[in-house]
Amino acid sequence: MADNKAEFQAGGVSHNFNIKDGAIGPSVVDISSLYKNSGMFTYDPGFTSTASCESKITYIDGDQGTLLYRGFPIEQLADHGDFLETCYLLLYGELPNKVEKDDFVNRVTYHTMIHEQMSRFFSGFRRDAHPMAIMVGTVGALSAFYHDSTDIADPHQRMIASLRMIAKMPTIAAMAYKYHIGQPFVYPRNDLDYASNFLHMCFAVPCEEYKVNPVLARAMDRIFILHADHEQNASTSTVRLAGSSGANPFACIAAGIACLWGPAHGGANEAALNMLSEIGSVDRIPEYIARAKDKNDPFRLMGFGHRVYKNYDPRARIMQKTTHEVLGELGIKDDPLLDVAMELEKIARSDEYFVEKKLYPNIDFYSGITLRALGFPTNMFTVLFALARTVGWIAQWKEMVEDPSQRIGRPRQLYTGYPERDYTPIDQRR
Ligand code: ACO
């Protein structure tokens, strides 16, 4: 192997590929000419060794447990920043100065209402519809209402679409919640900050005043920061793949929401809380640890393990702190689920199975307890994740659309079905 080349031997022929270095992190072997030169594809189900794009947005070092947005550690953003500032950072690449921040906040704030006709979409759903099902449908429907921001070739329209989604997602999420519980929709309030406005739209009712607790609003804001982006995860890759065909941004984000819903991804916080409730008490933990380790039992400890983090998920640490702050503010001294969670973490972190496989708590392990304490039912957890991740999806989508080397995403396959065979008329089939 030459210094910046990787050599690959196949059928006695050697092929050389360029090695590309990133700013930090592993280098990549550029195999884009492999098929042309060798007639072979690479095979990497689940993309465990495949970089699908170049990106300047988010960096994760899974071994160290590091997460950087545009170079800034997540801990610093969570401690000192706020969500809209983080949105600006992800979208534009730099932290805003005061004037830029005020302008951005203003632009997001004045896009929070949705087209009045869109509210009728909600009543088409059954009351017992999962709020994520409502999100997939209604976010996709945005493209039917905002035609003036669907031309992806126009940078101005791309930015308007981006702001619209960051601004309207809390409104749509709150409406999905209100519809689900049978309460009237609450309009956005432009005098409130992003997180406070969201809590207000979720928990206010027309018949009485609702005062947003600033400690809880700050916790909500921090939860949004923690979920804002996570480089090329399944839902982000879905957004990029959908967008690579030139699909409009609203449709792409709806695709991302659909992917996020799965229990191995954004649905894990709901699944983690359900699991903690099912365990119920500390004395039942050994039974569940044994099940998680049993190869013949499909049960997994939800909120544990991560494709990239082979160390403590840095977001989980901040989330655990936030959990304590929220429970403290609400005067919840004993939460049996928190007791189960802390004990489960303690046991799992000293158990050989989890230690050897480097299975640490991920962000979802504590987020469910916090969100429940904030007043959200479990089926809203993934909706909140989608709300916060929208900015990451958009930043990644914009980066892709603005990359001149961008082409439609088209993975190849290893075909293992029948070779060519002849059609059999129906009366001759067995
Ligand atoms: N409980 C028990 N065993 C586990 C767990 C778990 N939570 N996670 C992984 N393992 C085991 C697997 O059984 C496997 O064991 P083996 O090597 O003996 O077969 C090994 O650890 C590796 O697991 P994979 O599934 O190959 O790892 P992968 O990187 O594909 O999966 C995932 C990562 C999906 C997150 C997995 O750890 C999991 O299912 N966790 C629970 C769901 C969860 O919390 N998801 C949230 C992810 S974070 C997010 O989306 C915000």
C-alpha cells in the first residue's frame, strides 16, 4: 500500500484506490471506481464500514464518546447555548453574533403558524392514531401548501423551506398531541421562546392561563439540542437518499420521520420507558439482564448499545443530569422508574456481557423518564425527537443539495435469487 493509496487484489489483478483523509477521524478508501475497473461491488450490509458522503456538520468519535456540532462539543452547547443558536450553527456553520441571532430567532418565530387549511388534515386521522403516524402524514403534506419553497435549485427557497420546517415542526407536533388527546389546538405565541412556546402549545387549554416553568423550558430546550443532529444515522441517511432524487425538502423530512419511528432508532426512548415500566422494581432487574444476554431471547435492553458509541454516549450523561434537574424542579423525590434505570445501568456496566460488547446507555435510556416527568405520554417521545432532529436533517439535506458532486443515491446488491428462467403458463404450474 502506497502512502495515500490502498491496493486491492482480485483475480490476480491489483487495483489502487485513493485514500482520503478527513479533518479528524478515520480516513476512507475511495472505491468509487471499483466496479468500472474490476466488475465487482463491495458488500457492506448496514453500512458498518461505508462512508456515504463527505460532511462538515457533525463529528462523532464513538470510542472516546465525543460529539461535535461544527466542531463544538455537545456539552458546551448544552451548557451555554440554546436550541435556535444550535440550529443556526448547524445550518450556517458558525455560531451567530447578536444581530444574526436576533434576526434568525425573529425569522423562525414568524413562521410558526401553519396554513389554516392544514388543521383539517388532522381531523382525518382516527383519534387513536399514533402521533408519529400523524407527523409522517402532515409533514409530507407541507409540500402541498408551501409551493413557493419547493424549488430545490433556488437557494432562497431552500432557506425558506428550512426555516419553515424548524418553525412549524413544534406547531405540528403539538397539534398531533392535542388531536390525540381530544383537546383544541393551541396557536403558537410569538412572545415565547422556542421551547416555551412548544410547551405552551402542548399543555395550555383555552379555559385557563398556563404559565410555562422556565426550568422545564430550559430542560426541553436542552433536550432539543441533544437531539439536533447525529451525522449519518438511519433517518438522516434516509433524508439524504430521498433528497438525492431531487425530491422536495418537506417530502424528504417526512421520509426521515418515517425512518426515525422504528424502535431500533428514535422509537427506542418509548421502548426504553416501556421496558423500565415492565421491569417495575429493582429486584426484577436480574431476570431482564439474563434475558438480554440470552441468545435465544429476542429481548434487548432498550436504551443500551449504539452502532457508533462504544463508550458512554455523551448525550446520555447530559440527559441524566437533566432528568435530575426536572425531577427536582417538580418535587418528584422518588421515581421508581429512575431507581430501576440507575440500578440497571449500574449492574449492566459491571456485567461482563455488556462490558465486553461495549454496550453503554445511549441518550434514550434517560430521556423517557425526563419527558414523562415533563408531562408527555410515551407515544409523543419519538415526535419530540423528530422535532429536534428536523434541523439536522435539513442541514444535511442542504449540504447534499449544495454539493456539486451530488448524484442520486443508488446502492448495488449481491443478487442471490434465481438466474434467468422461462415463464410457465398457469396450467403447467405445480
Ligand atoms: N441489549 C442486549 N444485547 C445487545 C444490545 C442490547 N441493547 N445491543 C446490542 N447487543 C448485542 C447484540 O446481541 C450483539 O451480540 P452478538 O455479537 O453476540 O450477536 C452485539 O451486542 C452487537 O449488536 P448489533 O445489533 O450487531 O449492533 P448494532 O450496531 O447493529 O446495533 C443498536 C446498535 C441497534 C442501537 C443496538 O445496540 C440495539 O438494538 N439497542 C437497543 C435499541 C436502542 O436503544 N436504540 C437506540 C439507538 S440510539 C438512537 O437511535 C438515538
